[in-house]
Amino acid sequence: MTQDKSAIRNAAAAIVLRDRHGDPSILMGQRGAEAAFMPNKVVFPGGAVDAGDARVPLAAPLPQVCAERLCDQAAPDLAHALAAAAVRELWEETGLILGRPGTWEGPVPPDWQGFAATGHLPAADALQFVFRALTPPGRPRRFDARFFLIDAEAIQGDLDDFTHACEELSHLQWIPLTEARRFDLPFITEVVLAEVAARARDPEPPATVPYFRNNDEASLFLRLRGYPMPEHD
């Protein structure tokens, strides 16, 4: 089935912060010149939610406050898939593992087989939901993107080993947070960086989350304050 390129897709981005209490740096890479979305731009690892993301087991859930913020102005069952997508995209585009040693039960979704082969289950407890942005109308692709801040100490293995990364991002590197704006960044990435800089030394997830909503009527900066997660029997 052909994908509707005008449809808005849910997406997740992973902002890995290293040495957050010293001289913090973030992991970024450059998109290819032929990419349909943001060619040549330096970005965080990230991408669209896949169908299998909602079904993968999590070794540890999202922090409750983050799950509640993700449910604000969104489907209540989307938080799990977004968290899983952030872990998967980080793995695919950088080869870094956010998870815990464990054995998968049942079939592994195709896009998760490489991650599962490392002997880890994805874990979401280190994800801090810090920003949401909707791509403006008129772009070749539109995403409803959630940005997750991750302390690099939660990553398994060597933080400088990108040998398992796919080729979607080139020039993967740790960029000092104070120097990141010198690169060719998308506008929204610059906005998110300001939020990250303000939160770099705060270990707790934010109580409210900025939401840059672009639609046909207006571009608005909102604050997501969250709703309690539904209880399950």
C-alpha cells in the first residue's frame, strides 16, 4: 500500500545528553543530501513510529509524569509506541542501546530484530519527554514529533561505538551543547536545543512540556500539562 505523504505521522526523537553535570554534549548526525525531509541538516536521531512499536515489551516503563504529558492532546494508548520508537530510532541511526539485558518472548517485529539480537529489551525509564512539535503545512513530510531527553549514563556499552548504525545519518558526533547552534540545524531543532540547555542539569522530567503546534489556522506555542493515565484491570 502506498504511503500517503500528506498524512501527519507520529514520530519520536532521541536527544542523548553526555556529561550533563560537567561539559554537556549531545549526539547528532547529518541527513543525506537526497533525503526528502530536511536534507543536509544536522539533527537528533529519530523517525516515525512503526506499527510494531506498540507491541514490543518494555523492560521498564516511562516515568509516570512523561506518560501523562504524552496523553495530553493525543491518543491515550500512544505513549508506549512513542517510547519504543525513540529507543528503536536511537538504535537504528546510532547503534546505541537503551535497554536492559533480557530475553524476548514471542515473535520479534521485523524492525526490532537487530536490537533483539543484542540480548536486550528496550527500556523507557530513562526517557524524559521535553518537547513536542508539529511540522507546518506545505512540507514534503509532516510529523507530530515528540522529543525525549536521555542521560547518556543510561546507554549500554561504548558511547563512541557507532559501528552498528544504519546509513541514514552521517558524521555522527558528540557536539558540545554550547556549540550546537553553529551547525546547519532545522529551525525546530534550534528551539528544542534551547529547552535542552535550560534542562541540562535537571535530572527530573519536566512538569509541563512545550508544544509547537503548526496547522492551517495558526502556529501556536502551547504547554502540555498532562492527564492521568487510564487504569487497566
